Amino acid sequence: MPRLDSAPSDISVELDGQLVPARKGEPVAVSLWAADEKVFSRSIKYHRPRGPFCMTGACAQCLMRVNGVPNIATCCTPAEPGMRLERQNAFPSAKLDLFGLTDWLFPRGLNHHEMFAGVPIAEQVMAKVARQLAGLGKLPDKEPPPRLPAEHVQIDTVVVGAGASGLGAAEVLKQAGVPHLLLEREDEAGGRLIFGPPEEHSPSPALPNGEAIRLGTTALGVLEEPNGHFLAASTREQLLTIHPKRFVLCNGGHPQLIPFENNDLPGVIAARAVSRMIRRHRLLAGKRIAVVGEPIEARAVAALVRVAGGEPVAIGGKPLRAHGVSDVSSITVLLEGKEQKFDCDAVALCAPAAPSFELARQCGARVDWNPEAQVFCVQADGDGRTQAKGVYAAGELLGPMSSVEAHESGKRAAKALIADRGTA
Ligand code: FES
């Protein structure tokens, strides 16, 4: 796939024994995509080909065995010289997987719970076969190296997520002198401000002066303790427990898959993944990209693809069927009132992000279905106060919104926190 800069691929990684050029430090999934490798593994049950979808560690479509360790999200794993990558759940290989026959043999679905149930011996054999096939990857080659001892942090306020809303919240907290810690799972602050489709008047992704931030730190979950809740987070090397008095949750949303036939073919990817590849990794996901789904985002992504030298097609069409054998080669959409088929080598799906509501729910906040946006959203008042005391939510956790709106919502949540803190 076309690289958008002239920097050389400076290292090689090994994919199922074959050398593939890569760039040191970029996500190895990006290096593989650039080398036109889109099939990363096979699904467990039907052995359909799998390839990256979100490029943010949210979908599990890019898992591979890396250096002998199974189920590693290659979209979040930097390429290293000599890295060993193996495709999982396939025999003899993910490109030609004999178990892929399952998908042809059972076109109406396979219920292994009932297959041969009640038939002596065959029932036990079937249960054993199902157990063997249903495991995700094989155990690691060796024990992992020991991690650093866990670090425990006491802080007034933790802000989870340094995208548009988290940066807005941090700015207000900083100005008011509220001691806080900003967490970001990526290696850079900014979220969609730096990788999403460009938006008009979007705020700066720069950190407030002197801001304390932990980059490369993933929030794992919120757990209860006698006096409230604490946050478990992790870097590559270490577990952290963060014990705040207050939470500002700005951890956004993840790309959604639109339902249509063959939507799981490798090459069908989130529009934000296409945009991320262009803006952060200087890689065009395909020469001809169908940009389908929600029309406003589709127009923005199509413009980005065009500027990068690609050809966007089917812009804003409603996807009906994707076609292809091992990866996508064309798509049928409903566009201008009629079915049309477009050849393409990638499909960018535009849909509102699904709020990553789990942390808020674990804190005790309410989460409800939003029928208009068709996603579950965290419930909060106009200033981001959730039902849980001391827990504020902002940005795309509350539902689809622009980065400008998200930034403002982060500021409002921080102001509400400061007001409540004064009265507590
Ligand atoms: S988790 Fe890697 S592409 Fe989604």
C-alpha cells in the first residue's frame, strides 16, 4: 500500500517465517498493511479471515502471536528488528486454512453445543474437538519476564483520556490549581485531534503548560475499596493503582462495525483507522477506498483520502454487501436511491463512535441506550455530573459530538468538579 513519505523501511520482521519490511517503532500492524498483508488470523468458529479494523486496540481483529506470546494486539505493538509474528487459529496457514471449510459446510450457522448431543461417544468426541478448536491461540513459549512492582498513586483528581475533552478538563483544572493526573493510553496526547478526520475550528492538541501526564498508560478498570473506588491502570512494564477523590472520565468511544453482509472481510476498516493511518503513520490504506456510512464523516474522510493521493468512491453510500475471497475487492452500496457496485481495495466505515462506558459504569454511573445515535451513552447532567458522586463524564462518552463540543464538555465537567469541591 502507498506510503506517503520517502522514509525507508529500516528493519524486517518475520511473518510466518517470511521477512517483511517494517519501520522501527511504528505499530507492526501498520508495517504489515504497508506490505499488503491484510489477513492477520482466522476467526475461531468459522475460520473466516481476520484483519485489523480499529487500529486502536479496541476490536481484537489484529491479534497475532508475537515473539511466542499469543493474542497480542499488533496495532498497538511497536515493530522491532527480528520480531517474530505468527498468524493464529489456522491450519496449515491463515491464507489457506483448511478449517475455513467450516464456513462453507455450515452456511446457516454451527451450533456445537447441540451437535451430536445425546449420541453416545460422538457427543464426547465433539466436545473434545470443540474445546480444541475454540481456544484463542496457544500458551506462551515461556514465562513472561517479571514486571516492576506496582506503583500506588494518591491524587485529588484523575482525568482519564487526553483527547479533546480530557485536554479541556485538564486546562481548567490546571488554571484552578486542582492537583490532578492526566492518563493517556497512546504515546501522544490529542486523540482524534491528531488522528481523526480534520474538523473545522478544532481545538489545539497541545498540553497545558506544565501538565502532569502519563502517556502509554491504559486504564484497565475501576474497583471498589472501603472509601470509594480506585483505578487500575497499566504501562508496558508496570501496574498502577490510582486512588483519586474524583474522576473525570474522558475516555471517548471506539469505532463501530456497521451490519451488512461480509462486513468482517479484511480491508473493511473503521474510517478513523483510515484517517489515523494517513495522519499518524503516513500510509494510505488503499489506492481506491470506498468511504461509506454516515455522510458527514464520509465526506471528511474522502477529502483526506483525496489529498493523500487516493481515490475515494461510494462516498456516504449505505453498505449492503462486501465482496472478496481473502480480503475486500468490491462493495455494493445503496447510493442515490439505487444499488451500485464499486471496485475498491479498502472500505472505510463511517459511524458514530460507540462510547467506552465501562469505566463509568464501574464507578456507578448510569448508562442508557440512546435510540437516536443507536449507542449506549453515559448519563450526566449538562455539566457532566453523573449519578455517581465525584464522577464526571465528558466528550464522546456522552454520545456522538464534534471535537469542539467535546473540548467544551470537558471544560464544563472540570468547572462542575471545582464548584462541587468547594462545597464538599
Ligand atoms: S485491536 Fe488492533 S485493529 Fe482493533
